[in-house]
Amino acid sequence: MTYRFIHAADIHLDSPLRSLALRNNELATLIGNATRRAFERIIDLALNERVHALLIAGDLYDGDQTSMKTARFLAEQLRRLDQAGIDVFIIRGNHDALSKITKELILPDRVQIFDRKARAITVNTPDHEQPVVFHGLSFAKPHAPESLLPSYSLPVSGAVNIGLMHTSLNGAEGHDLYAPVSVADLQSHGFHYWALGHIHKRAVYAPTNAYNSTVVMAGNPQGRDINEAGAKSVTLVTIDDSGTVHTEERLTSIAQFERVHVDVSACEDWRALVQAVHEALEAKREATASEHLVARLHLTGSTALAWQMRRDHDLLLTEAEDRAAQTGDCWIEKLEIECTPPRKAHQQNTVLAADPLQELGRLISDELAVNVQFQSNLAEQMDALMKKLPAEIRNMFGGDETQAQALITDLLQKGSEDVLAELSAAAQAEEQA
């Protein structure tokens, strides 16, 4: 016989919108409800697969959550599992450590939440010859700079041992060190399976010749912005009587963020440009596994339409949104334009000279790159604006000084290109007059 469970993590229930680009009310509603709908999908999966347990490896909430609507929703969903005789094992992650709900909410009897002291919970099931032991430890505070592994007990002999841990492993791009530990150290500890959370990208580390232990970072079941692109999922785990672990990825995301790159170099007019965008959206929609595609359009290439595209960004965005609607279950999160006009030259006193607008653009870029005072003033304005924003979206300006400076440089470049686009439009109008 077998023991089966679902491993999920980083659900971030009712996470606030993290992008100011989500100004479309329907899109904002879709993304705002997506974490709840994904969690409902997890519960449905557990019931349909008739698993023995659901494991949540941290960050069920999204920080200092005070809404009792979230608490009521969570209790209702977990009660569905309790009524079906399905156990739930939860550890608190760094975001849960801030949550008041985590400490106050009364959950169904079958829900076990590990506290700050590591412990082992033994489950005897008639479907599996050996007892199953769950080992877990919750974050007491938002930060855990040291490894938590020494706090876990050794495997229970004659049982299937499963560990839950919230960790960045030994660090991952975009993550601070949280309970750092190596995959090798986890596998050498002797547990059959490690259910990890914290990093929002799924990863599976199979057993090695030295250690018969499977380590899985579940990833989050629903992306919340373009930096969490791709289909999101949970892991369905089956352990047979020999202790062999089998894993299956199961899709849970409602909305799937994706970057859609379009080279418009071959587009000679506006109609061809819009058609290229439409075809790219249709192709990406076809390849998208989730119910909805949320696309960030990134247009590149050398085209005579470059200045017009930048000048009429709002019109092009409207065209793209219309084509997305035609495609179906497709949304535009943002439109980025990094197109350049074809290099051209004109004759001046029989000497070939650079195009004046292109030369002006080069001079502006060079000046902005070295004008420290101008950049400093812009940084002060950005800092003042950031302080007026809600705390949960301040990171859109960068998580540190380096990222903030990179954003300033990008804004300066795009601003200069907007100015040149307007000048180009004026020059074209004069030529046609």
C-alpha cells in the first residue's frame, strides 16, 4: 500500500497587488483573487486524489495580515479536509511569523501547526505498513540567519520520515538567507522526503547514490507579478512500503505571468506592427498551461516606427489590449518598447553626417550618464514618492540602492527617448507641410 500527500508552500493568501501596472480593474480583480482560487484548487486536488495529508511548508499568509475575512476563508477550506479525514501539517515561514492570524485563529482538529521548537508527529495509517513521522519547525521571528537543521531530531527507525522546512537553502537569487542549509546536508540527515518552502520556483533534488532522500522546493502555487512568471503548482507525493518516493507536479495557478518578446524589425506600418503583436500573444496563449495569460509585452528591433511607437504608447497599448481580448483569457500587464529607428545619414556639404536627432539622443545619453547632480535630485524625488506608497509595494523601486540606481538610469534613458519621439514627430510634420 502507499501513503500519499500534497506538498505546497508560499501560498501568500490575499497578497496585495505588487505592481502599479495593474491599472486594469478586471485584471486587478483577477490577480487579487488568484491566491484564494489557487488555494481552493489545492483543496480540491487533495479531495479528488483522496490523499492522506496536505503539507504547507511556510508562508501561508503574507505578513502582518489582520483581515478576519482571510482567517474565515482559510478555516472554511481546511474544514473541508478535516471532514474528509485528511490531515494538515503546517510550519510557519518568515511571513507567517508576522501574522496575527497565525497565533489567534482556531483551526480544525486535524490541522497540526508546528511551533518554534522542533517536534515529530507520528501518524499510523492502515494504508501503509510503516508509521509516517512528520518533523517540523516554525519561524518564531521573520529572520532565521542560522541553519535550522541541527534542531530537527534524527529519523525514527522503522518509519517513513518526512521533514518540513522553510529555507532559502544556501541562498537564491532575489532571496536573503533564511535558515540556510545545503541539499546535501538535508539528504544526509536521513529523512525520506524534505518538503521545503520559501523560494518561489519549483525544484526537485532526486536521491543520490549516497543518500536515498528526495528534496523538493514546492514553489508558490500562484504567481503574483512578472518576477514570478510561468505555470505554478504543488507536488503530489506517493511513498510506497519500500520507502520509495514518487513525485508529480500538479498545476494550480489561475493566472500565469509571462514575458512576450516581439521583434518588430520587419514591420513596415502600424497595421503590420499590431498584427505581429497579435500573433505573438496567440502563440504564447497556446503555450500557456494556466487558465489566464498575463503578458508583459517587450517590443524590440530596428524600425522606422520606433518614434511613433514611443510617442503613441497609449494607443499601441490599447491595440494590444484589444488583441489580447480577441485571443481570450489573455491580459496585458505592461508594454515595454525598446525599439530604435534605422540608422540614417544625410548629405551636408558633400560630407556624410549623422542624423541630427540620433546625434542629439547620443549627446543626451552621454550627459545623463555623467551628471551626478541630476541623478541625485531624481533619487531624492523617488525617495520622497516611495515614502508615500503603501509598504507592500515600495520594493517596486528596488530592494536596495543598486536596484534603485538601475531604475533611475532606466527612467532617464526612457525619458530622453520620449523627448526624441516628440521631436521626431514634429520634424516629420514639418517635412509633410
